[in-house]
Amino acid sequence: MKENVVALIDMGSNSIQLAMYQIDHIGRYHEMKRMKVSARLISYLNKQGTLTKDGVRVIINTLKRFEKVTRSYNVNHIIGFATAVIRNSSNQAEVLDEIERQTDISFTVLSEYEEAYYGYLGVIQSMDIEDGITIDIGGGSTEITLFQKQKLVHYHSFPFGAVTLNQQFTNGEQVSNKQITHLRTYLFEQFLSLPWLKTAKCPIVGIGGSARNLARIHETKSKTKQPELKLKKIEKIFDELSSLDVSKRSKIKGLSKRRKDIIIPAVQTFTVLMEVVQSPYFIYCDKTVRDGVIYETFVQKSNKQPLQIHTLV
């Protein structure tokens, strides 16, 4: 395999990220550079489910910034993919057309299955774990998978994410016990709707920004790299987070200031899922949907090619 420099642009409901990877001739890859814009595109969806002109403007401005960066590197291929916010937009076709008109990047909209599958693929290629449940909390959707003997058995995409849960249940400077109760009730209803979750009793593998922040908070408090978190430990972290107002919450070491408002529903989602599954522990994996895309497209070289690859000459 010829050495490649590949750029992936991941357009999510909460953030738009650019990641560049160098892939050698035997398929090994490493991340060279990453940029992230906390665009919160989910907040630009109006009541009709249309992404507003302001939202499209944020996308275009971000992508033009990313294009300048990719031109400064010797990039061979660019892959752009979008998840829930574009998937659920009533004007999806118009948004994609506008992106193609104003930039040199084409985007594929991942289906619910593809988003869950690529997250699972990133996990099993990087962790020595036979059975588990992956959870990836985005801004507007939450994908979970159940794998056994590293084979994908079930998947589901829930129509809620950290941003939308915050808007619906925990919005405000200080979260109340009543808000938390309503949030927990809703999450239990959602997770209990899947019979296969109640009998899993396996570890929860968290991927994405919210899981990363939870792991970092734990590491700074315990001053250890122990990756496995028991439910009681996460509940203790949640109690501290929820006792603080938003401004004071941002002072907690390990917590990104960009997530100080949405960390409450995110961590509560992890705890409720653990309760439903009767999980022995939670563990963070630093691989993402992007790793799954890279692996399948450039390393595994499967026959199917679901994503558009823009090759630079």
C-alpha cells in the first residue's frame, strides 16, 4: 500500500472535526493533526426540522478553514461524513448541495447503522475485550451496540444526545433534583425498550467527547490511570457535578469548558445504562467513528465502499 495522508471531516450535532492521518504501506495509521469547532449545529435546527441559513453559514465557514489546513499538508484523500444533525434535517439535500457548491468537499450522510457500526469497529480493533456494549453520545443522537466475541449482535440509535437532553431536561444555571428525576425516568424508558439490553450484563465502552471527559475527571481525582470505573464511582462524580452551577462546574479538572452544560445529561446517560445492563464497569475507549472509517476504508480494504473519497491530484 502506498503511503497516504488522509483527512477526515466529521460533522456532528455538537462539533465539526478535522482529523488527518498518515497511513503507511502495511496499513498502520496514526493521527497527525486534529482540529475541532464546537459548532452546536443541533441548535440551528428550527421547529420544522430545517437547518437554518445561519447553521449552513457556520458549516461553510468551518469547512473553508479546514480546507486551508488540508492544503498546507500533503493530503491525498479527503472523506467528509455527517451524522444525526444532517441525517435528520428536512433540507438535507440543499445543505449538501451548498457544501459542494462552496467547497471542494463532498459529504456522505451516515445511516444510524453505519454510525453505530463504525464506532463498534473502532473499539474492537483497539481493545482486547470479547463482550461489551458501546455507547457514543453525540449532540443529537446516541448510538449503542452489543458485541459478543467481538461480533456485532445488536445496534440501536436513540433520538437524543447530550445537547438535546440538556435542552429538554437540565437546561439552566443550576440543575434541580426534579430535573434529574425527569431525566432519569426518560432514560430508563428509552433503554428498557430494548429487551437485549436488560440481559447483557457486560462492560460499557464509552467513546466520544463525553466519555473522554468523564474518564479525565476520574483520572484527575483518583490520580491514577485505572481505566475501569464502577457505577458508584461515576455516581459520586455525577453528584459533585450536579451540585455545582454551570459556571463553577467548569472549574472541575478534566472537564472541558465546552461541555460544562451538557456533561450532566451525558454522565446520567452512562449511569442509567449501567443500571439497566447491570454492567460490572464502564471503560473509555479513545477510538471513534473516524477510526472505524479509516480501518474499513484504508486498512481492511473491504469490497464495499460506503463513503465518498475525494482524491487530490
